[in-house]
Amino acid sequence: MVGRVLYVNKTGGILKKSILDILFASEKRKNVMLLLKDGPREMSFLLDSLDTSRQALLPQMKILKERDLVYQSDDSYGLTNTGRLIANEMKPFIDTIETLDVNSHYFAQHNVDGIPEHLLKRINEIRGFTLVEPDHVNSIELNTDHLEDCLRSKAVYFVYTFMHPGAKSVLDQLVAKGIQVSIIFSKELAKKIIHEMYDACKSSLELENVNMYIYEKEPEISSVTVSDNGFLLRLFLKNNEFSNKQILCYSPEGRQWAKELYDHYLKDAKPITEI
């Protein structure tokens, strides 16, 4: 039987355990596999990393060896070919579970249709993000931490579907610092700002460090801002109403993930060259 190991219970009956059972029914076994992913390790390293005793760990190592996931050489342990294949898939799987589990209520309440399938499959890359929930009084205030990061960046990328009251001030500060700014507006928002801020839009188009686009389709995210170091993302609620909750993430993987989200929208956007 592929992926299963047989155990005999006290009454002589056969118990079947899958590899999933073996790995995820024990934190120690799961963590051993992850610790060995980058190469063999001494038992002392495993004991220190897991903060456990040899007496407690040896039974778990025996199970992994019996299933041919781990081999032993003197007092060192490493992954077999099968173990290595499984361990390489475990990390993103576990990261995805942890990413969704920590803030499961957020993803249950918000619309993720605006995130393309290939990025949803890599949602683990934004693990460790912070969920910012401004109170009602501060719901339209700019996230000052993210603004400061944007002002330290060489380039900042925006997708916007709503008129933020502080957007003009942010753009002015970015432009004044010579930061490259690229903004994708929803079609409705583009019409609104051109109508209400004609002179400002016309002046912006003349700037070498500002590029503006109109997204031709109906965007399904509220906004995203990508700086050199991270991103801030707003999703709509499940009923597509506005939500003031924000995903804030600062990691190289998270930043790359968000830049690809921006690029996803850019491919269906048209440059605004004149108004």
C-alpha cells in the first residue's frame, strides 16, 4: 500500500497509518522532517532545536525510520529520497495553513476573487502579515508606518478603486522625493478624479516619474500599495462592500507576491497619456 505503514495492536489487529497520520499526528515528527530538509543533522542539534530529551525523541525517530522517511548514520539523521520529496512539499503546505488559520475570520469575511489563482496557491508567501483594523474614528486615516516606508522607496505601485482623502497628499510627497510612482485606477475612479481634479491629473501626466493607467475590467480588490519592502492590501467584504481592514506585510516574499498582484492588473490596464 503506497503511503501507508502497518502496525499490529495488542489484540493482533492491523492498524493502518498513512504518511499524513505519521507526520501530522506528532509535532516532533513533523518538525524533525523540516529540520532535516536542508541536510543531515546530529541528534544533539535536533534535541536542542526541539527542546526535548533523547528519551522522548527516539521513539519518534524510530517511527520515521520504519516508514523509510529518515535514515540514521551513527548519531546523525538525514532524509531518505522519499523523505526529502515529502519535506519539500511540507513547508509551503504548513505555511499556507498557518497563514490562513491565524486570520481565518478575515479570509472568511472578505472576497478573494480579485487574487488570481496562481497567487492564491502561493498565499503562504504572505505569512506573518499584520491585520490592521482601524477603529471607526480612524478608518479613513492613512497608515503612517506604510507611508513612511513608501517615502523611503525607489518605486511605489498602486491599484486604487476608491478616492482616499489623503491620496493627493501622498502623491505630492512621493513626487517631490523623485520616487517612481505607478497608479492603476478603476475605470469609475479614473472618470471621477479626472472630472474633479483635472488640473492635478494633467500636471501629473507631465511628470517623468509618474505613470497612470485605467483598468479596463472590474477590479475585485479594493486597493494595493507596493513599496520596496512590502505592501498594504485592502479586500472587499464578501458582499463587495468596502472594508477598512488592511493586510500589511513586510517580507521579500510578500513584497514579490504583491508586485505580481499589481502586474496581474497592469496587463489589462491602459496607460493614460492625455486627458
